Amino acid sequence: MSTIVRYFDHAATTAVKEEVLNEMLPYFVQNYGNASSLYSVGRKSKKALDEARIKVANVLNCNPKEIYFTSCGSESNNLAIKGFAYANKNLGTHIITSKIEHPSVLNTCKKLEEQGYRVTYLNVDKDGLIDLKELEDSITSSTILITIMIANNEIGTIQPIYEIAKIAKKHNIRFHTDAVQAAGTIKIDVQEMGIDMLSLSAHKFYGPKGMGALYVKNDINFEKIQDGGHQEKDKRAGTENIAGIVGLGKALELANNNIESYTNKMLDLREYYISEITKTIPNVKLNGHFERRLPGNANMSFVGVDAEGLLLKLDERGICASAGSACSSGSALPSHVLMAIGLDEKLAGSSLRITFGDENTIEDVKYLINSIKEIVEELRML
Ligand code: PLP
């Protein structure tokens, strides 16, 4: 007997929307041309590439020339941070980030440290928020870049982006933000928000995997980090993945058009889930900020319960959830994010991340709550 799958791990990835897939399909077999070729199949690909770039630029409120397509959110973060650091070394070698960034930011920063750069990793408070005073106090005459995510992938906390951008501007420092979790859920206007560089990834907003984009403001000097052809204005070598690019453009446009109703739906599901879980299960702790959090994120620790065991038992019931981020699963180490907000190893190891998405219904959430309740009781008895 096959179990119905109920998916609550949308921060890990999402299914491609049918409308997105339909727009992508012609670019695999019919219009497969290389966008750099001058004949008609190539020109069709070039047209699709240009149109997708315009769509992304319209959503972010920037010029299409400021959009670079990449292979994923991780590559966008690498290109933004390394590309900027290498090109601006003459201006300074200090970078500021936070302790709860995604590994594609943290490990990029570590690599730069090995190459002679200095990196400040800002603390976060118990809710996952950085301290703006600590940020400003960390700035030195050598600081060239601040890179802080809009929203955290594990606990959903949303940083004070406007204020960070203001501080960066005041000190003539550039501001990059990892918007991989925020894009498609939070309205982004790079001009209004004062963002200089921004990374996003299609598979988090119902687009294809292996497809990212990077916004870089036109007055920013940055270097390519991959050698090859001259694609993407010579900043990102490699034949363009037209189907993926079309999918990213369509998925972002769709998400942006439906952002309010989507947010409201996520809030309804999440509020119901959190209130029922706290009402019916004792000794539960919500991780992350109570209000300043992604609408679809509920990360909770169940005291005395091993999250791995909980996940396995949920899986037996057809429920997909996560104990941390997908990128850190398989690692024996406790989540760096949960440790940074002050959880001890035990509590960090008892946390369950539920991230809601478009296909979830209130019935699914009731089934989820009931399952968690039964499994937590069972595991606590052991
Ligand atoms: N940044 C954040 C906040 C993420 O959550 C992720 C993926 O989980 C990434 C970056 C990396 O994106 P990608 O999987 O497209 O490399």
C-alpha cells in the first residue's frame, strides 16, 4: 500500500509549477539553440534569455543589465562575495557577515580568510536577529562588504534589511544579501531596500533546480570567478541553460504576482500549526523570531525528543520534514544556526523544521499535528 506523501519541507526545495514547466518544455527539444548562435534557433534562445532577464529585473525593480544568471543560489553567493572581494582588494580586505548565514556564504568567507581577507561573523540574539550596533561597531576603514541574508533558511528570522543597507551606505560599503529563502515570499525592491547585490535560486519558489540569479548594481566592480566564454557580460562563463532561465523568470513572476495571497495562506497554516502544537504538546519551544519570520516557517524544539527519530517516524507516515537545513542533513554536527541562537546541543538536536507551501491544505496540517503528537508521546515514553 502506498502512503500519500505530505510535503512540509519547502525551504529545502519545491515542486516545479505546471505553468513554469510548460514554458520551459519548448527549450529542450524544439528551441534548443545556443543563445550565442546567430541563426534562427539560436536567436529564439537569445530572445527567451532576454525576456527572462526582463522579468527578473521587473520583479526586483532594477535594470535587466544588472541581472546575471547562474547555476544556483550557492553560485550566486560565491560570485557576489568572491567576485566583489577580488575586484575591490585595493579598497580594503574586511568583510562583515553573520554567524547564521548559509554555508555558501560562510564557506566562501572562510575561503577568503585563507586568501588574506578578514571576516567578522556577527552574533545573533536568541531570536536570530543581528545587532545593528555590533554591525556598525565592526566597520573599519578596511571594510568593503556586508553580506547578510534577508531570511534564514532554518529558523525563518527576517533581518532588518533596510537598516543594514542604511548603515552600509553611510559608511560607503557595499551590501550583498542572500535572498534565496526570501524571494517569492517577501516583496523585494532592490532600489527601495538599498541592496547592491542579491542572490536568488529558482527551486525555492516553484522553479527548476540548478538555476540561480544574481543582481549586481551597475556601478559595482566585480570579477568573474569561472573562466571560459564571454556569456553573461563576461561575468559567468558557460552556455546558458535557456529552459532553466525561462523557468526561473516565469516562476519568479508568478510568485511575485501572487505574493499577498500566498503569504496569507502560509500564515494561516503556520499559525494554526504553531498554536495547536503548543496547546497540545508540553515542553515545546519555537525557534526564531515570533513575528519577524518567513510566513511558511515553523521551527520548534520538542524537549527530550531526538529529531532524527521523529523524522523517520514521520516519514513512515508519508510526512516530509526536516531537522535542520537540507544542506546540513547528514552532518553529525548540531545546526550552527540553532547553536548561534543559544540552544544547547540537546535542544538543537530535538528541533523540527516545518516549512509550508502552496499544495498544503489545512487537512494536511491536521494530519501533521496529530502525527507529531502521537510520535512525540511515543518517543518521550522510551
Ligand atoms: N542560501 C540559502 C539561504 C539557502 O537556503 C540555500 C539553499 O537551501 C542556498 C543559499 C543555496 O541555494 P542552492 O540550493 O540553489 O545552491
